[in-house]
Amino acid sequence: MNKLYFKGLIVAIAAITGLSSCSKSKGPGVVEPTPTSKYVMITMSDNNLTKPGYATSFDAIPTGNVSNINSTSLQGMGMGGWRPFGNSLLKMFGSTANELGIERLTVNASNKVVSDKFLKALDNTTNGSGNFVVANATTGFYWDGSAPLKIQKFDPTALSRTGEIDLATAVNARGANEAGILYRSIGQKFLAVKGGKLYANITYAKTNGTQKGFWDDFYADVYIAVIDIATGTYEKTITIEDTGSIAYVNDNNMYSFDTNGDLYIVTQGRSALGGKSKIVRIKASETDIDKTWDLKMDDIMTGGKFVNIFATNGKIITVIPSTALTGGQAGNINFSEIWEYYTIDVATKTRTKINGVPKVTNPGAAFGTIKVDDKLLLRVNAPSANLNGYYQLNNDLTSASSLFNVTEGGSISGFYKITQ
């Protein structure tokens, strides 16, 4: 079986961009096989907590109407999205039983998508177990609810745990005498790697039940610990002021690096319906939140929230609700077509609605914007119009047109290129 393991970011980029039309010689009598590319698509077949669906490989980017169910498909759970790195497809939920952890999907010699390996979290009940970030081919970090004040270390190539970083002192430095803080954690909702530093959110929660750590912030500010990766030592805590809920844990990690290395971070606000939601940044050469810049949803509409982000060349691509958000079983927040795609100029904060794209449903665990073969693609799910696929943005990010439409397999939730 041809298994696709991490090759490191540099190697992965070289493999993708340096493909040759002929085989390469590795020495006398040795010929290296020509790399081949596969495009893997996932869809979610039912809107429930286990996120059932399909993952299928294709030889080329589909066009027109396409089914995501065929003989190469993997049917399983946790198909709401994934976090790709290099030539690997990683997700926070196991395909077999929707267990929490880190699963790697690969394409075998028969071009079938398979579950290659699963690093199971010890705590399978606390939301956020399995939240992870990859630094390089041998170093990654994840959170496990079984040890909420520690960050677990893992080897992404072997997909095995390698150690831990105990950050209890850093977490407990704040609010030691606050009786209202019932739960604490670090890295439960946000983990990012930038410039040799690991960034991990510190949770101070007012509840200690099944949803602990989500929409129950004790403080009005969000706190992020900065850890030196080389030494594993805590350096400081930085603050995003007057907001809440840095992320809702799923495979859409809700942050993005711009072309120049600036990191843009989404906070969803005070509740599941938003309020005080904002986008902030850490500049490429810095380790503190940039106090001179933020983008507040309340300046666009009262209440509401940001739910995804993609940064490129000084522009942010995101969706903005077209009406007030409502929750509950009949609410519009997740599955109603109320979200509109915009580009936002970072320097001026000018918003430009992307033409040619209908109102869509909430991307949820999926990335709203992805880049494949130098094409910027928007996830478009609009059931009332029978639209369910990806639109391709034009060069100035002002309009988009349909690239392909998925007619079977469920709502689109991911698309990625890998090289074998």
C-alpha cells in the first residue's frame, strides 16, 4: 500500500510544485517513479453531531456535476472537515466511531481513501480533546482533556505521542482566588505555531459540565500563552481584549497566515450567536497582539460573529451574516443560507462583496476558502439553489464562478491535493 506520510513542509511543497513529466534518475540503474497527484474530496451526508459522510479520491479537479460516492470512497464519521499538512489529511475525529483524537487519511495503491492511523485522546468526552497543530514533520502539539493544564507533544510522521509540556504554573498565575472559575485548560480551543513559538489559549470557565470551556468565559478578555518550542518553556501570556470564545473546536481552526507571515485570529464572541466577535492579528516578526488593528463584527452588524478566515496579500476572505443570528433547533446560524462572502482590505477595512456567489450555509467545521493548484476556492453550499461545491475566485478577489458541483454524497466539506 502506498502510504502518504509527512515529508515536512519544504519537501511537501517541492513535491507539489516540482512535478516532472518524466521519471528521475537516482543513480546508475535506479529510476525514481514519477510522482502522481490525487485530489481528495469529503462531504458530510447528514447534519448531526457524528458528521457522517464520504472521502473520495479523484485523478484531476472535477468539473461540472460530480458524485462523491464511488468505489474509492471511504464512508465514515467526522467528515465535517480536516486540517491538511503537506501530503497528509488529518482530522480530529475518528472515521470508525467519531472518537476524539487525530486521524490520518491516506490514499492506497488502489486509489481508495483509507484511515491510515489514529492517535486516540485519553479523554473522549471533553470537547477539544484532539485539538492539534503541526510544527514540522517530527513535532506537533495537541490537547487532551485528561490533562487539561498540559499540552501533549506528538510525532506527526509516526502519529504517536512523544511527551508533554506542563503549564499549570502559567495557567494558575491568574485568578487563583476566583471562586467563580470552575474549569481551567490550555490549548483546548486554539493552538498555532509561528516563528518558533507555540501559541495556546488559556481557558478560564464558569462551568464544569459537558460543555466546559465553550461560551462560558469567566473573563471578558481572551488569554494566550506563548511557549518557546525549542526549549518547551513558557514565556508570557498575551491578551485579546473585550471578546470571548477564541474558537469552537473542530477542523476549521479559524486562523490564517497572510502571505507576509502575519497571523490573523478569529474570536467568536460572548455566546454561540456572537457579540464582541472580532479578528485580531499578530504581526510576522512579533509575539504580541497588534493593539493598533482589529476588525469588529459589531462595527458591521450588532451581534453576529465571524466563523472563518483566509488571509492573502493584505486581504481577508470571510463570510458575514446577512441577518441577525438565531439559535436552537429552528435557528438560522448553521444550515440557513444567510452567509455572504466578502473580501476585506486589511489596511482600510473596506469590505467588498464577492460577486457571482449566492448566500451560503455556515462552513462549520470546513474551511470556507482553500487554495488548490494556485486556485482560490470558496465552499458554496446553497441547497435551495441546488448548489454544493467550490467556486473559483478571480485574480482580484471580487467575483467567483462555479468550478464543480457535488450532486451525491452530502454537503461539501473539504477538497485537497496530495502527491503520491
